[in-house]
Amino acid sequence: MTTLSSMVIGVCEITLHLPDSHSLKEKRQIIKSIIARIRNQFEIAIAEVDENDRWQIAVLGVSCVSNSSQVASELLEHVRRFIEETRPDVLLSNMESEIIHW
């Protein structure tokens, strides 16, 4: 007997503005810290995915897997709030999310 299972994938792209960054080295330090803290706090996949050569802009890709679209959506929202609350020096300028049912 085969049971149907539902896999839900939550993905989002977060664009950050780093006004205090004046070099790629400073940007890498800030982004590396944000990524490490989010991975530790939420145990999700996250990486810098675009704007790698710009000092003050970073685009992060975030993904999670769940069996519930509500849980996946809430987790992505928690990541957004975590960045805003723990890094007031970084401005979250855009966030686009999608919930995919597999």
C-alpha cells in the first residue's frame, strides 16, 4: 500500500542594503555573520545568491522543507524578523517568497 505524502518547499529571496559597508571585505564579514546566525537559529539552507561584487547590496536565498505550507511560510517570516531585529545596521529592502507543493 502506498501512502501519499506532501512535501512543501518554502523559498525566498531577501535583498539587503548594507549602508555601513565600504568594501567587499566588510560586506563578506557582515553577510557571513548573518548566514551563520540564521543557520544556527533556524537550521535552514541560506546562501548569498546575487550581487556578489557590490559593497552595499546582498541578495540571500533561503529555503526550507516541511509538510505544512503554514509552517514553511512562518519559518521564512521568522527569518525576516530575525534579520531586522538582530541587525539594525542592515536594511531589508525586499523579500519575495514562494511556497511550492511537491
